[in-house]
Amino acid sequence: MLVLFIPLVFAVWMFIGFSQIVSTGNEKDKITDSDPALNDETLGPRIDFMALLTGEEFSSELRDTVYTDMDNWLELRIDEQQLYVHYRDGRIKRYPISSGNKFLNKGIESRPGLFAIFHKEELHLSSQFDDAKMYNYMPFNMGIGFHSLAGTGYYGNLGVRPSSHGCIRMRYEDAKALFRECPIGTLVLAHRGKSARVVAFTPPDFKNDREYMKDDYQSLLAYNLNSVYEGKYFFNPPKRFVIDPAVIPRIGFNVGNTDDIPEKQQVPLMMDFTEPKSDRLDPSRTTTEIINDSFEKDLSEYFGITEEDTQENTDVSVSPELIKKLVYNPGGILPYFPPNKDK
């Protein structure tokens, strides 16, 4: 029976070769810390393409994958107060940051979302906070962006706690290095450890099958995430495409929540396989007999999936309501605080 199980594993591996599965595996050898004192135990979940042999990895650990054709992308872990730079060659660099604190006067809490850097300015004077100097400023969420400040007094909060009025504070040298490596359009995935979407690199020669408009991207994003949420990832396989950073609004796209992903994804159980049989008239010859029910026990045993968990394949209708629910960032427009008038 185990021999018959191997082709199924291989088939599924080929099927989701582009998909992402979150893993807690150790990839510390690929991560370069900007601060040697950073604790390795704070590393966030990494991407593991080969983890395919448990029920959780087929189901609750599945994520909707957004693809980029750029050379890097940024993962802002608000819960960890860390920024991870993912490179196409597999390297990961980590920077300590300090995000927005909503308890400060005029403070805004940093929020999850899929964003893109849309502007770069080596020295920006804050229009809200008395022309404060913001070095290597790169906004991605309306006026919120990565930058450093004059002096080093704020360094003690980096990697420890939120302390800014909304932006992502970094050390001067870190912000300068990030500014140099990230062109406009670099994706920023901000989350608190429960993002239902992840970002991955496309192969160098991958191209979209056609030119997509903004509405097309929104429909594809809603379709893919809905397939995961409804437990129909294997019946309604995700559409593979490279996201155009220009279509990501300043308020970002919704990244969902892993709490909304079901414990089990429905998988097809009835698959045809052949088993060799000896020809009774001529033992030197063999025939094949189709068998299609021997995998039910295997899938139930290995993945905890039974026949009751499966349904017929149906197309997902992407309605405006579904797009609003799964694509629009629920945070909405951020408030603007004008400068103090009493000075």
C-alpha cells in the first residue's frame, strides 16, 4: 500500500510546486542579522517548498501566494518588531525596527497589509511633526514608511517595542542600506504572524499569460484566497500570476488571517491507478487492472481525510462583495494629523 502512496505524494508535489507552505524549519544559516545580539529564537516562520507529508501541511499551513519578479521583498513582522529582507538567491537579512504606537499623541498603530514602496526620498521633512528630519524615507502605506531619524536616542526601542507615531523607524545605516537595495515597487508584506498570504519569487522566465488590468488582479486575489478559505485549494487551484506593484493601492491589500483557514482542505480521493496482473494463458505476459479505491484508507490514515470531506469540483464566483471582503484592506484611510498651530 505504501508503494501506491508514493505516486500520490509525487503528484501533489508537482501540483503545488509554485505554492507556499509556512514552516517553522530552521534556516538560520541563510539569515544575516544587522545586529549580532538579535536572538535567533525570534525568527519568524520561513518558507518550505518540500514540506508535504502531514495533514497540517496539506491544510491549515497552506497560504495564498503572491508572486513577485523583483530581486527582493520585505516582510514586516509587527509582532516581532523585526524587518526581514528576502532575496531571490535565498538570503534573508533581518533588521530591528520600531513601529507605530497608537497610544502616543497623534500616534497610529502599524497595520497588516500587502503594500508596495511607491516613493523614495533621501531626506524628507515631516509635514505633521514640526519638519522632523526623516532620512532614507520610503513610504508604502500612505504616509507611513521606513526611515531613520537624527541622533541615536530612539535606538533602544528598535526590535523591542512600538515607539513611533506611525512610521517604521530604523537605525541610520540600516535605513540607508535598505534604501539602496529596494527600488520603487518592492513588495511589503506587513503582518502579526497570522497572514493568510505569503510572497514568493517567480522563476526568471515566468510571465503572466496575458496583460491584466487592475480589476483582473483583484479578482484573481479574491479567487485564490477564497479557495483556501473554503477548503477547496485542490479543487479550485490558484491562478499563478506576477502582481503588478502599481495596482496595489496606497492603503494596501488585505492579507487575511490564518484563523479563517480550515483545518482540512478537501482533496479528491477517487484516483485511477494500475496494478500488474499475470496473464493466465501466458505467465510471461502481464496485463493491468485499474484500481481506484485503495487510496481512501491511505489518505485517511496519513492525512485524516475521509470521503465525507470531499465535494464535487465547482467554480468560485468572484463577486464584488467577495473582492471587498478579501482584497480591500480593512484598515481604510489613515488619519492625518496637522502640525501644531500653537507654535
